[in-house]
Amino acid sequence: MPTTYQIVALSALDPEGTDTRDEPKLVFPDALKMAQGLKDQGKAFRVFADGEPSGDQLQALRDLGAVEVLPTI
């Protein structure tokens, strides 16, 4: 089963970016697009990974500005 990601923007309602309830689980290419969109909007975001992400995938998300990448809670 592939690793899935939830990209959570930090906001006034969720300043820690930890509420994953309404966030879709995305495969890497879609997660990367979502992260790029948030970066383009100047928004900070946190990433939750469910599975075993590769080092390259983690680095790509960090390069886009992920505050941190955590295992799914």
C-alpha cells in the first residue's frame, strides 16, 4: 500500500496545523501539488504521512516549506 499524506495548512482556527479530520489522504504527486499550492499562497503547512515515505519525498516536502513531517495521528 503506498504512503499517503495529509497536508494541513496552519490557520487562525488551527494554528498548530494538527486537525486532520477534514483533510484528504493523498498519494505523493497530489500531496506535492497541494504543498506547492500552499507555498504559492504563502501559507505554512504541516504534513502527516501514513506509511513509509522515502527520503526523497520527505525532502521534497521540506523544500516546499513544510513546518514538519509527522506520522499520521
